[in-house]
Amino acid sequence: MTRSSSSGGIRSRQFNLKSRSFSGSANVAVSSADDVSPTIKRCAWVTPTTDPAYAAFHDEEWGVPEHSDRKLFEFLVLCGALAELTWPAILSKRHVFRGVFLDFDPVAVSKLNEKKLVAPGSAASSLLSELKLRSIIQNAAQITKVMEEFGSFEKYIWSFVNNKPIVNSFRYPRQVPVKTPKADLISKDLVRRGFRSVGPTVIYSFMQVAGITNDHLISCHRFHDCMAAAESKEEKTKTIKGELKPEPDISKAIDEFSLASE
């Protein structure tokens, strides 16, 4: 998506190549992106010349509400990697990322030997800088702590939006922000918990990937698909558990914590 570099945090470049993020859910019907057909309306940053894998990422993953801890960890890692790589480059190496980081099992990754991971010539060293690799191991350790405290990383991260995706209904690419107050709030809490490389821009990309926010343009065929996926998940949860009890409002708790600290 293109954005202008105004004070409102909108950049004039194809921001999605450096900072856009995407989410996955295999049980959602999607269209084939092998043929990036101009007859199918997509977000403006997907064009007939877009890398097919990147277009498929848009059609099959980006914006679909994700609730798997492993997938959420994967998206957090990939969004952090955007500081050093473009999305097409990340997607072309996704199998390497999954191999190096043990299919993104946070517990297993937290136990990786840092020295071996960052050693010259290792598979990991071909992906990211030593600083980024070390931050991934640290973040895995912090995710395991969050899982122990909240039961899952998914419960923690989705509670910031009361378990319902934010739907922005943007018409134009220029309306899509680089970061938001909600992303800033989540970023600050993650940093307070010991996470690294989780600035508000990274977190907003993560929110878009994981479907925590639906930033497909309303003209895109995936806009309503992602909304339907979120509604389906909500109805399924109610059917299994009966009437849901309200989740603790983590955002409110964090606000109160911040005020108490000032």
C-alpha cells in the first residue's frame, strides 16, 4: 500500500513490502492467487505484477483471525524480520524460518543454544542479524511466561481487543496507518514484559497479519471473507462453551498500571 509521510504516520512508499503482515487459517475458503487476475478486486498493493506467493499470502492469510499460539509466534517473528527483509524475501525463506525455529514452538525455541544459532554459516545466520536472532529466542521465553500466566498467548493478545477484530473499513490505501494507539499500548506492555523488537509499527503489522485488525480495503474480496471468518469463530466458541463470560479487560488493567506508575 502506498502512503504519504505525513505527521499522521502515513508513508509514501509500498509500505506492505517492508511492514505489512498476514495471518493464516486453512479452513477459510479463498480464491487462487496463482493468477493475479485484475477481474478479482484485491487491496491496491496487489497488482498483476505482484509476486504470486505474495498475492497468495494476501488471499489466504492476511487479515484472517488467528488463534494458534504457534502461528501467532510465527507472525510476530516475521513482522519483526520486516526491519531487515521485504515480504517477498521472507516468504521465499519461510520454510527456512520454520526449520530454524522448530515450527515456531515457543517452548522449544526458548531452549535453543544462542551461540550455535548465531554462529557464522548457520542456517539462521542467513536469515537475520545476530541481534534479531537473539531477540527471537528471548521473545519465545517471554511468550512461555505469558502462556503460564494467561493460559495461552492467544488469550493475552486477543484480550486487548476484547476478542473481536478491529474492522476499519478503509476505502483508500492512504487511510491505512503505520501504527495506532492500540498498537502502541500492546507494544508498551510487551516491552514491560521483556519482549524485544516489538515497536508499535511491528505490532501493528502483526495485528494486521493475525487478523486482530481487518485492514483489507472494503473493495477487496477478502474484506468480507475475513469478517465472516471472525464471526464464524465467535459463533463456534459460543456453541462449544455456551454463553461466554467476559474476559478480563487487559487494556484497562494496563492503563491503570501505567497511571499508578506515574
